[in-house]
Amino acid sequence: MRKKEGNKVQDIINAAIEVFAKQGYHEAKISEIAAIANVATGSVYLYFESKEDLLVKIFSGLWVKLISLVKSIYDRDDLSSIEKLDGFIDTVFDVFTANSKLALLFVKEQPHFLQDKDNKLNILYNNFLEIGEKIIDEGVNKNLFNRNLDKKITKNFIYGGVRHLLHLWAINPNEYPLNKVRQDIKYIVKKGITL
């Protein structure tokens, strides 16, 4: 029975996440991705121009999803800045907890794209971090966070710590249980910035 056309793209993306996470982007072969997706190798090229295009689509989808989720938290009037910061951190953990292979792919391959400041992925990444910066600004303005904090350093510190710990978790989940990592990061961040 032939698969619905709409499922092929997602099947290819899921297969690419698996192969890229396991072998790394540079070692991955489109033929392996096609085999796991249960499509012909040529079919991959009907939907994606190249292996790089496939990786860019994966990361674009990830950042668009994360931006949408954290923006909806930031826009809520019923949450304090502290609760918004909790939600920001939880969102990152929730998205990657749902797909450990995506987490491993992210920590392995995302840094390559961040070197080019003008590429689409870098712009999306910065849009995501800007929402974190707005949450910190809001907390400072409401006297919930320390006014002496540099918001750019703080947002990068928080996200860099989260990213590194996600990397450690993806490699060795037993040594770095994600719920404990999440709890400790939130504790350190809040106790370090609340008055």
C-alpha cells in the first residue's frame, strides 16, 4: 500500500534526524535516510535540494516551533517574569525530551550554522534568544530580577548551560537525568537572579 504523499516529507525528516544524530551530518548518506524513510533515494531529492537543505529544514522547523512556544509564554499576562523564565526553560527541555535524537543532532550540528551570522537559522536562533532577553528585561523592570545583570550575557549563559547539559544527557541519559537537570538549572537561574 502506497503511503500518503503528505507523510513522505515527515518520514524523510524523521529518518534524517535518526541518521544525522547517529552518524553526524558529514558522514550521513542520503541513501541511508531514504532506506529508513522507506522511499527511493531519488524521492528525497523531490522534496529537498540537498543533504544540507534537509538539515536546514529540520533546524528551521525546530526554531520556528520553539519561537512559537516561548512567544506564547512571554505574551501571557497571567504569568510573572519568574514563571515565564520557568516556562522558557521548560519549553526547551520539553521539545528535546520528546525526541532525544533531535537533541543529539542539535548539539552536534547547530554550531556549524551559527558561524554565518546572516543565515536563516542564525536569525531564527537569535529571535528565540531575544524572547528570553525580553523576559529578563520584564523581570528587571518589575524589580523581580537583579538590575545589575547584563541581559545578553544572562540569556546566553542560561541557554548555553541548557544546551551543554542537553548534550550530556543525549550522550548519557542515565548520568544526567533530564528532570534533575531541568530542576537544577531552574533553581540556579532563579536563585542567582531573583532579589
